[in-house]
Amino acid sequence: MPAPARPRGPKPTRMDPDQILDAALAVFAREGLHAASLRAIARQAGCDPALIYYHFDSKEAMFAALLARRFPPIRQELGRLAEETGERPTALRLWEAIRILHRHLKDDPGIRSLIRGEIVRGAEGLSDLIKEQIRPIALSIRQLLAEGVARGDLRAEVQPSLTTFFLVRMELEILDLVPTVLPRVLDLPPGDAVANGLATWFDLYWRGIARDPSMPLPPLPRLDA
Amino acid sequence: MPAPARPRGPKPTRMDPDQILDAALAVFAREGLHAASLRAIARQAGCDPALIYYHFDSKEAMFAALLARRFPPIRQELGRLAEETGERPTALRLWEAIRILHRHLKDDPGIRSLIRGEIVRGAEGLSDLIKEQIRPIALSIRQLLAEGVARGDLRAEVQPSLTTFFLVRMELEILDLVPTVLPRVLDLPPGDAVANGLATWFDLYWRGIARDPSMPLPPLPRLDA
DNA sequence: CCCATGATTCAACATCTGTTGAATTGGAGT
DNA sequence: ACTCCAATTCAACAGATGTTGAATCATGGG
């Protein structure tokens, strides 16, 4: 006859699946996607690892839920920007794209390391999940660039696909690497490293693609809000 | 009484530690640094996992040996380029830096994914090992840029630290991501993607930093050899 | 008041990881 | 021919990982 009588049962407070996602994001942010263990996520969320399997089918499903929560708003905003038929000059539209990405990604190192980790693995690692989320974003920006060429604001030689890649990748790189790596490797004083980095980058980028690079950039709205 | 009589003993052919490093590199290239297991490396090398511990103290030591084999030649070439006191215009010197990096890294996806993986992890992940190997490389390029400013070839506002970062990071990104990710996400036809990407990038970069961006680039030597 | 159902936990599983100690072999030196 | 050492392998360790089945609790409905 066994004598089991241990305090199991649920915590008094219910656990919202969103709280688990928050915890997962936090752990991904500091451990990387691959190294983040379910037990670490559960510890961060303050629950049992098995509970995660009650709310999500698997680790991968949790990952998918994370993407589904973060990407659609970005897609929508960039989509609106690309469809917009106003008179805004190309430089301002591109800067607006950077601002949108920045607003949505700057406080979410988890999703960034997650994107990078999966994308960087290469062709087969780029899970179709991520590809589907990212593709519309890239297409919107490519459209901005193509229209810039058509309007004559950009050089005729500009290759929209490649320059889209330059823009988006460097945005991510600056967010993650400039504040941490640059001070250690190149003795750059931290300070407002990210804002300075992005502004400098856009200035360089714009001179690189503009038909008339000597024409100074219009005053750009600040990065946040 | 046990009855042990199994065929142990060494393989007929001795195993050069360099062969193990080659195998490690191959596995790192396709699995990523973190996910690459010693057993997978041993399988690739065709030896027992324990043998790796005979030649190297640990996985980390093997990693260090990999870096020590690859980086010093790059450091030397870039160092010579930075010290060179000739008349070569700044644009050609910078393009030469890109060519040097390209020559040494283009056939070594293992070392690239290894650099990226460790660097991207952020501040504490950037092991001092890598930092010490990379720092001199970055410093050489920064010196090229600073001299370009001093000579009046580059804009006065150019920030050498940041623009060094732009140059080096995008080189790595192009090598790894342009051929694999771009065709899948942005429908870019593969073909000579890397060479085209690097040339396009340098053209954009140069217009971004040059004092006179309208002055066309001099003819650039081909990337390889 | 009872019971069904949803939420939570415990304990265990098989598997993989880096690492080590002891056993075994081949060949070089004498 | 014998010895000794370097090189290699086997088997096992302790710990971590993703996952699952069954047990437990809390609570709302009848």
C-alpha cells in the first residue's frame, strides 16, 4: 500500500498562456533559441515544465505562437506604408520603414535573436514559419525602393532586392551588436549607440542609393514615436 | 571471471589533429557551434570521441585551435595593408580589405558561423578568445578609414568605428545570407550572387562615405586572386 | 453537496551531452 | 625479441533535454 499525500494541485492564480510566451521570449533573449530549455522557460514563468505541454503542443508550436503574436502588426504597418499613395518623398518613406521596424523590435531581443538564429543557419534552417512571416515585410520594403527608382528619386542602377537586404539586415545588426560588441572591439563609447548608429547608417545608405547624393536629407523624425 | 577479448587498438592510419579540426569545422558549418556535438565531430572524422580528448583538452580548446589556425594570416595581411605608405587611393585600399576578408573566409562557412554564433550571443557570449582574434582586424580597417578622412578622400563626418562595423558585418552577411536567404525571401536569382552582392555593396558604401560621391569608383580588381 | 472538468504537478522515460578511466594495440628503440 | 610509450577504443558516468502518463487539486454547475 503506497502512502502518497503530497501537495500537488494548481497554483492559486491561473496561468495565462501569454505569460508563458513572455517567459519564453525572455529566456530566448538571453540564452538563444537553441540553448533555451523548457525547464528554464518554466522556471522563468514560475510553473512546471509539463504545464507548457498543456498549453502548447511542443516547443516548436510555442515558437510559432511567438511569431504569430509579433509579426502581423509589423506586416500591417509596413503594408500600409507601401500602399500609401501620398507625396511623401522617398527618403522619408524609407526612414519611416526603419522607424516601424525599430519600434516593434527594439524591446524584443528575444524575437531578434530568434530570427537571426534561425535565418543564419542557412537554407534548410530557415523554417518556413519564419520565411512566411518575413517575406511580406521584405516585399513591402522592396516595393518602396522600386517606386523610388521609378520616381527618379533613386539611382537607376539600384537593385531593389539587394538594397532591401542591406537595409533590413543592418537595422537588426545595429540593434543587437552596436551596443554590445562595438564598445568591446572598437572602443566606441556606448551612450546613445543605437540611435546614433541607425542615423549614421541611414545617412550612408541614402547617399548610396540616392540619385543626387549631394542633396542633404530632409529633417528626419526621431526614431521613437 | 569475465571473458573480455574485443578488438580495440588503434586504427592502422594515425590521425592528424588537423584532420579532427577539419571535421570540427565541417560539423560547425552545418550544425552551428552550439549544436555541434563531439560525437558528431568524431563521426565525421572517423574516430572515437575520446580521441578528441587525447589531442585537445576540451571542446573549447578545440575551438581555440580552430581560431588560431585561421585568423593570424588575415591579421597579417590586413596589418600590412594598413601600414602601407604608398599612394594607393582610399577606395582601392578599402576594396583590398574586402578582398582579403573574402579570400580567407569565402570557403570557410564553419569559421563564419562560428564567429557569428558567438558574437551574436551578445556581450558575455563574445568569448575573449574571439575578441582577441577579431580586434586587430577591426582596428586595421578603422585605421584605413581614419586615414581616408585625414587625406580628405572621405567625408569629414565619417565615424571610423561605425563605418568599420558596417563594412565588416555586411561582408559576412553577404557571404552567408545572400546566396541562401535572398532567393527564398526576395526571389533573387542565385547566379553570381555573392560577387554581385559584394560589388553592389561596396558601390553603395563608397558613395556613402566618399567626400565626392559623384566621382565614380576606379576600376576594381576582381574579388579572387 | 457532489461531481465533472479544466488546470496544474510529480515522477519517470529515453536520449543526448561533455568528459573520464581503464583497457588495448601498434610500432619504435634497443 | 622485448619493452615501453604514444595512440586509440570501450564503457560508463553524471547531468540536461524534450516529452508523456498518471495523479492531484480547484472550482463552477447542477
